[in-house]
Amino acid sequence: MVNFNNLKKLDKDDLLHLVGLETRRDAVDTLLPVVGAFAAGILVGAGLGLLLAPKPGNQLRDDLRQRLQSGQEYLSNAVGRSSEGSQAQTGPQGTVSRTA
């Protein structure tokens, strides 16, 4: 039997367990491990794909280097274009006054 002093020491989960219940899990609690396992699988698959590639290592490294450089250039160009567009949109703004 549980006495009153022991009930003071129990937390919410312990009390629910005494009654035969448990706290409800969020969707995030269920989804996060699945997404983590999926990402780990992608990384392992990519690593195995690189290890088992039909090209020799030096050609593969050269191809990867070229792709990374072209990706960096693409991103820098995209960022440059977006910053130019935002500068063109910001200009002198007139003030509006209301008269009653």
C-alpha cells in the first residue's frame, strides 16, 4: 500500500503508472529517431557508393572537386543576385500623411 509520504515523492509519470496510464508521446518523439536513422542510412549509402565507384580514386576526387567548385560558384552567384535584387527594391520611400 502506498502511504501519503510516498505520494509526495512521486512525479507525474509515477502516479500515472500506478493508475495504469502513461503520458502521450508527441509526433516529434516518434519521428525524430526515424529521420535520424534515415539520414544515417543516406550517409552510409553515399560512402559505400563512393567506395565502390567504377572510377579510380584520383579521377573520382577530381570530379568531386569540380562539382563542389561549381556548386560554390552557383551559390555565390545566386546570393549575389538576391542581394542585388533586394538593393533594387529598397529605395527612397515617400511618407504618407493623413488629414482628418
